[in-house]
Amino acid sequence: MGTPTQDILTEAAARLATDAASAERLVRDAVRKAPDDPYVLARAASLMFALERYEEAQAWTRHAAAHAPEGFELMGTLAHLTGKLALVRGDEDTAERFLRLAFEQDPEL
């Protein structure tokens, strides 16, 4: 069991496949409760990507990176998400750059 905000995100992830609207409400609630927490923002961005809410996913990815401490262990995840978002936009050069960066930071992504 994590923090209450992390628990909200865990519940949102569990609802993704069966109740997308509820999952999205939970994600937004978590971000409202912890708007500058890079862990919450990174997880929320990933969930929003899964919900095809790409603008929010991009905004929260950037916000997470801006608030991340040095050595933030999810920087590889953020780079990976940025690369996937670039692919959605059709920006293959940016996608390749960020996906390579993600692999360098976390080869298991």
C-alpha cells in the first residue's frame, strides 16, 4: 500500500480496461491532490497516454520532468513516454531521440 494518492492511481490503472471514464476521473483527482509530485505526474501521464489523452500526457510528462529531483529513477520512463507521444504526432526524429535516451537510462523499458 502506498500513499493515498498512489492508491488512487493504482485504482485508476485497475479500471482502465473496464471503465475508462472512471479511470480518467481518478487520475485527475490524484494530480489535483499532488500537482507537483513527479512520481504521481509520471504515473498519471502514463495512464493518460493509455487513455489516449495525449495532450494531458505530454503536459504532465513535462511537468514531472521539471519537478524531478536529480537522479530521478523515472526519467527513463518519462523519456520513453515522450518518445511514444512524438510517434503519435508523427515526429519520428524526436521519437527516435527520446526512445534511445529511454533505453540508455533503463534498458528494460
